[in-house]
Amino acid sequence: MSYAVHRSSGRRQFLQLIDGWTGNPAYVENRFTDVLAANALATALSPSYCAGVNLVRALLLDESTRELFRDWEELTEALIASLRANVGPDVDDPRLSYGCGWPATVRRAPAAVRQGDE
């Protein structure tokens, strides 16, 4: 199992729960699409499902991740739309800043996704 550094007892119990789902891939992400935890099956499907990986960045920047999805453009549009909805008014959050590479990341997105950022 892969999980983030902060481990409260409640979080540990939650991680034990998803790790017990050996027949189903499971991962937990925050509103910025950072993977917080993933069970072994999720990580086996893609190394992107590993604590600390940002799913939007992985989908846009990692060629091997893109190759996993036949419908890459549609998935990317949906994932970025979800990110925008989840972030809401917190668009100035440092995790979405130039220093974190978001503008460069979004430039690699399909044209339909970039339209909202130009």
C-alpha cells in the first residue's frame, strides 16, 4: 500500500480498509487530484496511483500514463473540469501556481481544455 506521510489513527484505519480491497483498485485523492493513498491493485494498474502523484500532471505529462487511456482527450477534459470544480474559488492556492508548473502542464492538455485558460 502507498500512503502519504501524515498518518493519524483514523487515516491508518482507512488505509487498512482500502488495502483490504484486494479485488478492487482503490485510491483516495484530494481536491487538487493529489493521490493521498492507493491500494496495491490500483498501483499495479498504473504507477500514477501512488501517494504524492498528481493525477492531472501524470495524465498530461507522462507518456506512459497517457498510453493507458484510449480516450485520453475526453478523460483529460473531465479530470481538469473536476479539478476546477473542486478548487472553486481557491484558484490562488500555491499548489496551482506558476511555481508548481500548472500553466506549462495545461498547455499540454487537449485544445478543448486549454480554451478555458487562454
